[in-house]
Amino acid sequence: MTQTASTPASAAGAQASGWRQARYLLAENPVSAMAFVLFALILLLALFGPWLVPYDPLATYAGEPLQAPSAAHWFGTDNLGRDVFSRVVVATRLDLSIALVAVALSFVFGSALGAMAGYYGGWIDRLSGRLLDTIMAFPLFVLAMGIVAAAGNTVENIVYATAIINLPFYARMARAEVNVRRNAGFVQAARLSGNSDWRILALHIFPNTLPPMMVQISLNMGWAILNAAGLSFIGLGVRPPTPEWGIMVAEGANFIISGEWWLVVFPGAALVLAVFTFNLLGDGLRDLVDPQRRT
Amino acid sequence: MQPALLDIDDLTIEFATRRGTVTAVEQVRLRLNKGETLGIVGESGSGKSVTSYAIMRILDRAGSIHRGSIRFSGIDLVGANERAMRDLRGREISMIFQNPRAALNPIRTVGKQIEDVLREHAMATRANAREKAIAMLRAVRIANPEGRYHAYPFELSGGMCQRVVIAIALACRPQMLIADEPTTGLDVTTQKAVLDLIKDLTREQRMATLLITHDLGLAAQYCDRIVVMQKGRIVEAADTATLFSSPQHDYTRRLLKATPGPESKVADLLPEGDARRALASPPNPEAPVLLSVEGLSKTFGAPGSPTSHRAVDNLSFKLHQGESLGLVGESGCGKSTTSAMLMRLLDQSAGALWFDGQDIGAIPSKQFARHPLRAQLQMVFQDPTDSLNPRWKVRDAIADPIRRLGGTGDKAQLRRRVEELAENVGLPVELLDRYPHQLSGGQKARVGIARAIALNPKMLILDEPTAALDVSVQAVVLNLLVDLKERLGMSYLFISHDLNVVRLMCDRVMIMQAGRLVEEGSTERLLNAPEHEYTRTLLAAIPNPPVPASA
Amino acid sequence: MRVSNKLKLVLLRLLQAVPALFGIVLVSFLLTRALPGDPAVYFAGPMADEQSIAEIRQQMGLDRPLPLQFFSYIGDLLQGELGQSISTGQPVLTELASRLPASLELTLFALLLSLLVALPLGILAATRPNSWVDHLCRVVVTAGVSLPTFFTGLLLLYIFYFLLGWAPSPMGRLDFAYLPPETVTGSFVIDALLAGDPETARAAFAQLLLPAITLGLFTLAPIARMTRAALIQVLEGEFIRTARAAGLARRKVLYRYGLRNAILPVITTLGMVFSFALGANVLVEKVFAWPGIGSFAVEALVVSDYAAVQGFVLCMAVLFVLLNLLIDVIYTLVDPRVRMES
Amino acid sequence: MPKHGAWLACIVQSRGTSTKNENPTMDRRTFVKGASLATLGAGLLPLLKSLPVQAASNRPLVVALGASINSLDIHRSGTNRTSYQIAVNCYDRLVSFGTKTLADGSVSYDYNTLVPELATEWETAEDGLSITFHLRQDATFWDGKPVTAHDVKWSFDRAVSVGGFPTMQMKAGSLEKPEQFEALDDHTFRIHLLHPSKLTRPDLATPVPIVINSVAAKAEATEADPWATEFLHRTALGSGAFKVQRWDVGQQLVYERNDDWKCGPLPALQRVVIRELPSTSTRRALIERGDVNISFDIPNKDARELEAGGKLKVVSTPIENCLFVLATNLDFEPFKDKRVRQAIAYAVPYADIFRNAAYERGLPMWGAQSAKPTEAVWPQPFPYATDLDKAKALLAETDYKDGFEVPLSFDLGQADWAEPTALLIQQNLQRIGIRTTLNKVPGANWRTVALVEKKLPLHLENFGGWLNTPDYYFYWAYLKGNLFNSSNYENAEIRQLVEETLYMEQDDPQYRPKILRMIEIAMDDVPRIPLWQPSVNVAMRPEVQGYQYWFHRQLDIRPLTLEGRQG
């Protein structure tokens, strides 16, 4: 029903800069605006966290063990007297890196595989389809566990495992997005312009699949952190004493019943906030890049 | 004078957009009497559809009736609550839309969908709903209505779907029918059948009809009165005969002129004195053959299997240098498959293709991309939006073939060439740095043409190049195409379903049906004295506006 | 004719799953062999010396080259032999048979709960996009998916069991005061009802509630989001406009025309969420002492229990295949177009 | 500090007194008297209150356990530690240990007293090379078949033949071959000894030499499985005080009293449910809410807090012959130097570890005044205390004055104490220049890399010997090649001393000096740096009575009662 209003206006709106667009969307959607602010905060903490914290996050006996939050220790202290606030803040960088790298890896390899399958079809499609089916049919969390257990308990392996189990989602998505465009008019036109298949795929089709992929990426970032946290919970996470939200929540959870709530609540809140930010960011990004939302 | 069935006064509709309020419809007044058919004609953005949605009160969330009144049988529709409106919709006022297949619930049988309306308005009980639905299907002249009752929309043709939509609309015998572009996207023969059906049914039931269309010819043929809308306002309202014989408003006149008729020439579509008017030179029968097609066939699916389908069957023709050849047929006749094969985007199943003396049919489509002849064979696509990469700037879209095949490495030179091309197709140079979604439909069409002629091809396939454009834009583009052909000496294969456009553009015409060529001949001969039955049917189905008396 | 065609189609689908299943078998075999622990050492017990470990390694066939081990594993599989779990001392098949129903009951119930909340939330959000209701829904479901299950699980337990005492003691599927009902479906609640024992059913249900909520909270987000997205897209569809223009009631338009069309992507999501949840409720199972398949797998993985891990993975893969088949069937039932294509 | 000292003294003392009671055979009448008294105590009290609590009496005693029971057969390979309780509660041995009351009022088994179980009396031959057991006439298996010496013979043959853990444990008591076992008649059983050993008799009281219903078992045996391991794995065939009523693997095990039990006072409890609850938090919640009666083997932190809470009874008993140690691996170059090991021993923050990892459960094992032991007991505090200056000075004497890097490993399954301990050690080692990275090793892998391959340079280890003598501990932990010597430590003198003392009676005058010398070397060489002696912690609701600590660290449910409830 908007067609009547939108078609002539689109030419007039041509000059609308990205900023104006963003500003409008953020004003229209306060939740997304919040997500962008939170993301900036997380980024800031990841970059400068180690210089901002009051205590060495690794130092035991920064205060008495298991003290409730106080002016000296905003988030209290853990069972070895380490400052929970410092640990939560410093952990931001590691968690963000895990999420970023894991998602970047699965995005790059997944979408490359999916794009090829979607464009060429045929045996490439069938082969990659079988491969993805195999990965998908694995219970994903157990697959991640198995990979980390087999390859060794390091941050790199956690990242690889997370990347592998996320791969099929990107590949499927890329395949679908490329597939619907492989015979689009602009692709035909590109062929007439003498573009090779590779060029068409890389320069013409692939950039168009990015908007839906962006959403998937931001959603997966949160998921990657949760995955690392889950691995930590069963003892396969980052090795101590490195602060990491997942481990802190996993270990802190054991203190809920005994009443030392701050050990789980603060890192838990950080984790939730981060995941939350990424998820909301996903929605916000989709709004930003979706041409249908532009008037 | 009896009170009008529908009385719209001072209707103003606004849309809230991110750049503030946009007025889509302004101070519209119109009246529709019982049993009367009123046409609302206008190009896209004229506000004709919005007006109809306002009557039904199904404007989307952003739109609202800012001012004015709509009265139906004395009831105030603007002030009516949703419940009251729901009672009116479908029972007193019904509406049918363009794109009939999308207008039906894809996962519900058509019979059930008719029943839904009947039951909603208590026109049927559980016991007799089915029987009434079947009766309705029969009424819209669907063969085997008992069987079709169980059909899903995807199992029916577009024309059939529109009949079902009409059945839904008329099931409760409303007093008024709004038909919003009911035949856009349908083949001409289907279009005629559907409109005739509407006409018959409304006449039988003494229904008032509001026909919304962009096609003046259509309105002329089916409406008692016509209002012309432009940019949200009514610029002229008159009974059909008056409107065509003595159009008052400038815009109406321009519109009338731009609509191709059986007698018009390309240049006539544009106002006199318009610099863009172009003159086609007469065909030269002595010109050498550029493209020769022999026994071209394409079969999809494994041969012999039940799913195998012969899309193009033994097609042979020749295209001379500088000639413009029309290829006409209804959807599914194999036009697009043919053009894909000619363009070497698709390998043929059988047949030979000779272009400029070379056997291009022997070159697999996969290898043709880097072949020197690639530059000589170019194409303008049907949908200007779909054929432009939404993430590429216009400049890059036009430059792409030059970069790939033109061998121009020099940036400045490339820049100049792109700007020259833009000038050639009448595209303002400042638009080159925009993205496709920031352009209008006509501008996008020009970009597509500029890209196609960037390499100075010898032959251009034009695949319904103006089907998605408004008539006034079409007029400009058609003139541009003629002009370019004259200047650059290209040959055209002009694919279209619109015989009036083909008449303007082509020296010779081929008629295609179900993959085969049924008739071929000079435009003059073929359109005036068709030999094949199918050609005659096609011609008869074209709605033609009365020739303006003033022209 | 039609029925046999359908059957053929189902068989074809199952056949298509064979390569993936073989892939699973191979990968899980290699993966377990890559695990660092030595099952012979574990199996030999705490005081075993090297000689007895070597004996056991030979007994278990672990001294043979990998390809040989693989072929004998395949041979066993073909005879329906999944081997014995070294950590629980039970045949893997028995373990899976007793634990899978527990996991299925928990997961299905959690999904049901999740659906009951997520669908209305999604619908609410879709009918009022960008309103405060929409934002609220977004926040709620995102919070749900951001909370690690072990955190929510313990928190719920702390509040509803420890502090308030509303929930029953978190001791698995059924309090020991009750005898598990005779197995019919594998779900204690349903089986107890079938056996005419509402008391046991109620007890089993009470045990089920907290873990199901924990898991359900986590699955809320994908379902709600997909419902919202799919429904918004459908509601923008032209046939919705037709239905409205025909004067159909709002509810009818929303449910019969809107939701039924939007339900297909939701079903796909549901399938994905289901297979994900079934494997991932390890952490919930641990907190609530739920004797499910996930914790079994994790324990097995930690002690390099080859047979158990492989059996579990295979079981999940088969489930996945069946699930996809089921989704296909549902698709065919809901969407006539799919019927046509097939 | 004085508190620990006193505690230690008590234990040493109680041990001292009981060692005086040399006679391992016990007067049968004393036993019967004791038994009838116990029966009376258990039976009479509840009778008085039986009416008002009738409704509650159906409720069994519920025990929360973190680990899983994976077999009903202790002889089977792969049977885990938790499953040993079946051997304790469902089977009888020839003999059992007596009990003693510890200084804190809790009851423990008494290593130095053997009491009758299936055997009523036993005598050692003059030459010391055989022991003859006289079995009770009235004992029957659950199926009614009388328990005979042939059953004992079959069961012992089985234990020494199946290989793996049971065979090893039998061997520890010098019980190695079936030829050693002889059924003289239905109720007389003789063990022929290869050589006299002080470990033989106590070894008979461990959970391994159980007596199985051989007739019923043989009926299930096959050619491939002559010892009926598949059957006994799932079905217990015993004569013990409790039968297995129900076993849901991975969930629960329900014991039901065997009313015909003859080998001791009839247990007060009719039914005991063992619930397996993997999450420690859940277990804590359950015991605090009172939905379980006993939470067995709880973390140190919970033990301290629950005890402080005052609502529950918490018993923490230091585990005999067990130590948590920081083990250095002498295959790793720096640790070949004794001074490096000593430097580390001085760098360990003992008090912090005891406070924040042990939560002051168990006994401190540091800070002895003298480098020479004065008591021939094990474990005992080592003469080290946290002294970073001394540590640095020692390290400076070596080639590693600038420190070195080494991974510090621990078992993931023991993370509750090992992780904080490792973190605290890591921090102090850092201060003397030794840089460590923490390495969590998953449970399955642990045994392989730490004990079998012995390739962890620096790790946390906890070995405890069932047979409570120092020589036994040294045999396993200080002789190169033996399983628990994960340090690859070898000392010729210790080997000599262990070989001399292993079978020697503890009252042999040579025993004490040799043990003292052994301990002195271990203290000086410190391949294993003791951190503390751990304890096994049990939380009980107030109504639970009769808990006894056992060396096997499993719950013996036979003496338990529920106050105010009918058994």
C-alpha cells in the first residue's frame, strides 16, 4: 500500500546521507539506539578495560575472600579475594575477541562455501549440502565439546569449534541468497558485460547477500560467547586464571545456593548485556541496511 | 438527481514518512451512481489506488484521511468504526486487485476462500456454503467448478485466479465493485476476457464499478465516465466520449498523445516541439543479414521424461542490419528463452546461430563471456530495477561492460565515455553517482540502455523495455530507442506483448505461440491483414482508445 | 497410487540421509579416537598396572589399527550393536533407550511451553511492529536467549525451590515416593495418565516444570522472532489485503490467513531449535539431575567413552533425519505447493 | 595453629592406644553382646514413638550422592569408586574392622581391630603361613542358600583371577593365586600365605574380598565369561544386610533390608535411597531444605558453611593415609635438583590454601618443628612453611636462579579444591621466578598422563591408601614404577626400607626406626610436597544417627538410624 507514496519519493530522497538515515532509524527505534550505545561501551571496555580497573584482575587477596559488593569492591570479591569488578571488565576483550573471530571465521568460510553451492549448483551444491547435513546432524554442542576435547583446551580451539558449528547456518543462508539471485537481471547483465563467473559471484551477487548475513552475524556473536561459556561450565573453557565471563558465571553459579550472589550476577549481567547488545544490534543493522526500510 | 451511491468530497490523505508528512491525495471529489462505471486513470503516484483504499478504509498504518468525507449510500465511511466497515466490505463494497495470484491465500482452496466471505457475511450457512461457492465459480465462468472448488491458487492460471478473486468480490452481491488495475500483468487475451466478465456481471447485478487503471485505452472501452488524476489531484473529469474528443487539461492531452494507438507514429507520442521526438527511417530490404537463426530449439528436462518441456520449437528467422524486428507472444510462449539463446546466455538444444558471418551457436554460452563478439550482442532487460545491481552506483553499472570488454584502462577516458553515454540516453550526469534505488523507473531504464549501448553493439535485444514504465515515460524511452538506432546503426530484436508498441517500433513482426512461430511478416501487412487465427485474436483483444478528435 | 508414491518419497528421503549418516559415523569415530583419554586406562580401574591396562586394551580391541577398528565398528552397527559404555557399564543401546525418553519429554515440554509464550508474543509484536509491545517482546525474548541455561536453572531452583519451596525437590524425573509408570510413550506424565494414576502424573509434571521453563526460556527467542518476522511478511502480502477487503473478521484474517501461512518458517525454526535443545540441555540436566541423554554424552566425552559418544551422536543424527522428515511431512500437510513439487 | 596441633595429637593418640590391642581375633561373646545392645538401641527407641510417625515411616532414608554407581560388581573392570558401596552394604566379607570414637565425637572404623563378619573366629597357624576361618553356621544368601566355604573359595578365586583393580588389591594383602584358598569343609576356610604379611588380614576387610553366592553365579557363567561378570554386574548375589531393590542407572539405587541378615545387628533402616545428583549446588539445596537426609562427600566450603549454619550435623573426618600433594616430576630437569623442590616447598602458601581451598577441613601438613620425624605415623606435617626468602635463597643456589617455566596441572574432576590451590601456588611461584601456566586435565585423561605415562612436570595429586600403614603409602607413592609415584621419584634407601617393612608387623622393634628414616628422607627430598590431609565431609539432617567414617570413603548404611522413625 505504500507503493504510491514511495516510488516518486525515492528519487527525492536520494541525497539522504547514511547518517540521516541512521539518526532517523535510531530515533524511531529507541531499543536499537540503546544497543548501539551499549556496543560502543563494550568496545570501549574491550579496548581500554585493563587500564580502567582498580585492581589487578589476577591478584588474589585484593580483598578478603567472598566479600559482598562494597565501595572498595563494587562487585565484591571471589573465593580467592580477587576483585570481581576488575575481572568482569578485563574479560570483555577476550569474550569479544572470541565472539568476533569465531563469527568471522564461520562467516568467511560458510558464506564462501554456500555462495559457490548456490551459484554453481550441481555437484558442488550436492557435496556441500551433504557436508553441511553431516555437521547439522551432529548435536552441535557436543560436537563443539568433542572438538575442544580432542584438539586441546585452548582459546583457539574454542574459537574453531564455535566457528565450525556455526558454519552451516552461514552456508545455508549464503546458498539461499545467492541462489535467488543467480539469474537476476543484473546478473544476466553482468554476464553480457563479459564478467566471468567468479567476478559475478564475488562482485555482483555476494555484496547483495550481506544485509541478511549481517543480522545473522550479530545474532551469532552473542551465541558464540554463550557457547564458550557453556564449554567453560563443563570445564573445557579458557584456562584459569584468565578472567572470562562464561567461566565466571559457571563457577559463580555454584555460589548461588550459599548466598554469594555477586559472583554470578555481575559476570552474568555482563554476559547477558553483551549478548543482548549483539542481538538487538542485529535488528538495528537489518533496519539500517534493508532497502525496503528506506523511503 | 438521485443521491449518488458513492460521494467523495474534499478527500485529502496523508502519509507519515520519515521525511515528514506526504500528501498522497488532495481535495478529491467524485461521485459514482448506481450501475455506473467510473474510471480513474493516472500514472504511478497519482493517488488513484490510495483513493480506493481510503474508500475501503484499508490504508496501511502510515496513511490517514486528513480531511474530507466519503459517503456510501448515505453512510459516512470516514467516521465509521472498524466493525461497521467490516460489515460493508465484501457485502456492500468489494474490491479486486492486480496480481491475482498473490491476492489469494496460497494455502487455502479457492472454494474455501469464497466460502469464508459468504459465511462471514451470513450469506451462506455451513450446509449450503459449498454449493453457493460452486455456484459462484460457475458464475465467473470457470469450467468444472466442482473440481476447481478444491484447487489451490497455484494450480490455476493467472486469469483463472482473477476470476476467483472476482467470485470472492461478488459473492455477496455488493452494490459497488472497486477494480484496482485488475488486469495488469495478464496477457491481452486474458485481460479482455476478465474485463468482459466484470462488465457482464456488474451489469447483470446493476452494480456500480470503480475501475482504476493506468491504461487510457482500457478505460475508454469499459467506463461511462473517467476522472484523470495527477499527483494526488483530479485534473479532469468527464464522460468518456467527451474526454477523448475534447480533453481540457494539458496533462490529459499529454497522456492521450503518449498512449500508442493503431495510427500513431513514435514521434507523435511526444508533444510537438519536444526535442526528443525521433523519426525512424524506412526499412532497407537490401541490407545484409546480421543474424540468421535456423531450427533453434530448446528442451528443458531430460528428453523423453514426463517433465520434459519444449520451450522453443524449431525457430528460424533472419535479422537484417539496421532492421527492427518484433517478437510478439503471450507469457510462456518462449520469447525469453529465445532471447537468452540469442544472447548466448543459454545453450540451445538444437539449431544454428550465425551472427555477422560467424557460427556463434557453436560457442558454448559459458565461454562466450570473454568472446570478442560478446560486445556486439547486447540486451536491454524488461525490469529496469531487477537488472541493476542495487549495490553498484550507476556510473559503475554503465562502466562495467567497458571495463570488461572495452579495453579502456584509462580512468579519465572511461569517465568521459560514461558521461557521453549518459548524455546519449538523456540521463543527467549528476545522477551517475547515485544508487539505482535513488532513481525513478524511467531513469533506470535509461541506465539499462546506456549500459547496453556502451560497447556500440551491432545488435540489441530489447526485452519488453517499457513494460514497467508509465505511458509518458514510455513515450520518451521509445523515442530514445528509435533515435539511438538511427544514430548508431544498430539492429533491434524487439520483444513485446503490446502490439501497439510493436507497430510503432518494428519493421517486421513475428508472432510466437507455444514455442513456435505462427506468423511472420512486415508490420504493416501483419497488423492490418493478419492471416493466422491467433494473430487475429491478439489484435482483437487490444483495447484501443478512441482517436482524439483534435489530433 | 498416491499412498505408495508418498511412501516412496519417504523412503527416498531416508535414502538421501544415508551419506550424511555415514559421515556422522565416520566423523564421530575419528573424533572419539582423537580424544585425549585412554579408555583402557579408565576401564582398568584405579590400581591397574601397565600390564593389566595392556590386557584390557587388547580385550577392547584398541590395540588394532584404526581402519580395522572402524570396520568392526561398522559391522557391529549393522547388527544393531552399539557397544557398551565404559563409564556406566551398560550397553549403549540400553542407556539411550532409557535416557532418550527423558530428554524428549523435557525438550518437547519445554518447546511446548516456549511455543505457548513465544507464539502470542510473536503475533503481538507482528501486529504492532515498532510499538512498545514489540520492543518489550524483543527485550524479553532476547534476555531469555542471552541467559546461559545453567544460570537460569540454578536461579529458578534457588528461588522456587530453595527460598519459596514451591517447586518439588530437583531430584530427576520423579520423586522416589512414586514408582515410574509403565512405559508406553516414555513420558512419565503421559504414561501415568494413561495408567490412570493422576497423582504420579502430577508429581512427574511438577518435576518437569522448572527444568522445562529453564530450557523454554532459552528457546523463546528464535521462535518468537521467527514468528514475528514471518507474520509481518505474510501480513504485508496481497492476499491479506484481499481478505480484509472482503470484510473478513480481524481474527480470521490474522489466524486463518496470516498465521497459517507464517507457520511454515516457524516450523522449520522449531525443528532446528528442537535438535539444538535436545543436545544442549546438558547443563539443565545437570542442575536438575535429569537423567537425560545430554549429560550422558558429556560424561562419556569427558572419560573418552568411545561407544557411548558414538552411540549418542548416531542416535542424535538419526533423530535429526527423522525430524527433518517430520518437518517435510508437516510442510506437505500445511502447504499444498510442496505437495505439487514433490 | 594450636587447634590443629591438638587435633593431630588426638588422632595420634587414639591410634597409639588402639595399636596396643594386638589381638586381631575378637572374642565372639563380646561381639554378640555388643551386637544385641546395638539391636536393642536401634529397635526399642523407635517403638516408643512409632505411632505418631507412622505416616512418615514409609519414607526411607535418602542419601544425595554426586557420583554415579556404574556396577554392582566390585570385581569388574571399569567399576567406579562409588559402586564400592554395594560391596560394603550388600555383601559380607570374612571379617570387618571394628570402630572407634574420634576426638570430635564422631565414629570411625578402627584399622587395628578386626571383627567377625562371616567368620566367627580365625586362627593363624604356628608357622604363620596359613589362616583358618570358621564361618557362621546360620548365614544364608538372599536366596536362602547357606553361605559356605566353597562360596568364599569361589569368590576369592574370582577376585585374584579377573585382573585389574580387585586382583591388585588382593595382591596388596599377598593374596595372589587361587591355590592359596582352600575350603576345608562347608564352614571352614583356609588361606595359605606365600609369606606372612601384616597386610593380609586388614586386606580381607576391604570391600574387595566379598563373598558371592557361587552356586547362583555359576549358573549364569558362560564359557566366555566364567566368572559371570556380565550377570553380577547387574545383579548382586550376596548375603549382606541390604539387597538392591531397584537400580536405575544414573539416577538412583534403592537398598532394602535383608531381614535374615546374620552377620551383625539387623540394620534399623528398612529402605535407603541413594540419589545421584551431579550438581553440588542442587545437593546443597536439598540437604538444607531437608529433602535428603544425608549429603555424602560434600565440598569443603559447604561443610564449613553448613556446620556454621547450625541446622545440620556435619562430620568431617580426615582421610587416613591420604594427602593432597604438590608433586614435582623428576623427569623434568629443574626438579632433579633437590633444592628446587625444597624452594617450591618453601614457596607454597600453605595457610592460604588451607583456608581458601580446604576451608579448614582436614589437617594441616606443614610447619613441623623438626626436620626429623619423631612419630612413626603417616601422614604427618612436613618441616616446611611459607618462606619466600628462603625459597629464593634456595633457588639462587641452583642453575635456575632466574626461575623457569612449567605447566601446573590438575585433574578437572578435582577442580573444587585443586583450582584455587593451583591459583594460589601459581601466584607464589611467580614471586620466586617460577612461571606456571595452569593446565586442567579432563578426568579420563588424568589417569593416563599423570599416573600411567607420568609426564606432568608439576601437578596436584591425592593418593590415599586403604591399608593404613606408612609403608603401604610409600610403596605406592615413593617407589619408581608404581602407579601413584607420578613424580618418577626413586631413592634406593626408601626402596630398601619399604621392601623391609611392607610385610613386617608394626610391633616389630625394627619397624619404627625404619619408618622414621623413610619419612625423614621423604621430608628432605620432597618430591611430593604435602599441602594438607583432606577430609571426607558428610552433612546430615539432625535425625540421622550412627554415621561411621570408613577408609573406603563410601557410606556404610548398616549402622545408620533415623531418630524418631520406625526402621
